[in-house]
Amino acid sequence: MTTNAPKPPQPPEDPIREHTYDGIQEYDKRLPNWWLFTLYATIVFWIGYWFYYETSEIGPRDTAVLATELERIEAAKLAASANLLDDATLWQMSRNSVFVQAGRATYNSTCASCHKESLRGAEDGGIGASLVDGEWVHGGRPTEIFAVVDKGVLEKGMPSWGPIIGAKKTAEVVAYILSHHEEAK
């Protein structure tokens, strides 16, 4: 049985470009909207990124990010050697900003009540000794300072902070104090 139903109309074919390469012809089609949106969004992102990091210098520079990360790695290595403290290691800790910042926080919460935030002690109205002058009552070598903070000097009113804050935080406090001094050659 045959029906004389009309055939559905064929969609018009896309135009073909006039040129031919190696016997291959291309359709002359418009790119899809999602592809064009992705392209334009990428261009806008690139302009914003370039302005933020390269032109305006608002964003951190690669060298600053690298230096910060290297200091953090060095601090982790120094923290691992906190059990084997000697003068050289404590001086290294005092030159590492990660240790110094952590030491400042611990110092301000535990030591500043007697030695003041300025580290000047009795000179600024505190009851503790000054930690920034060159005179040390119980020895000025880093290991001696560590021993005083760790074990305290009870006859002078200095409590032993080692059992309370631990060896790592004690080393950080000593590093913060040493950061206000120059290493003797």
C-alpha cells in the first residue's frame, strides 16, 4: 500500500566555503554560543589577572610568595630541631619571621605583664628586667636565655614557663627576644 503523503521539508544545507584544501571543503558555520562565551570570559579574566598581579602590583609578587614559603619551610626544619637547641640554632630562629611572629604572640600573652610589650621591663613601669639592653643578669647567650625562660628564677620572681608553654613556644619567645639583638661575632 502506497501513500501519497508529502515528504517532510529538508533543512537547508549549511553553506560551504569556497576554498578547498587537499580536497576537503569546510562548512561556513557560526561558532556555538557556549564556545564564544568561554572565549570572551577567558579574555576578561586574563585582563583582570594581568592588571591585578602585573600592572597595579596589588597582588603578591612571585618572589614574595616564594620567600614566605621558604621561611615557612625553614621554620618547620628549625622546629624539628627544637630538642637540640644550641646558640646557633636559636640565632637562626631569631632571624626567621615565622618564629619571631609566633614568639611575639606568646611573649605578649605570658611575659608582657612583667617585661612590658616594649621589652623594657622596669624602664617602662614593669617589674621585670629589660630585655633589649646589653646587660643580662643571668647570662646573655641564647641557651642561657632559654634556660631562664624555661626554668625561671624563683628568687627574683620569674616563674618557670617551660612546663607551662613547652619547649617549642619557649624557643619562639627566645627567638623573639633575640630578634631585638645583634649576634656577637
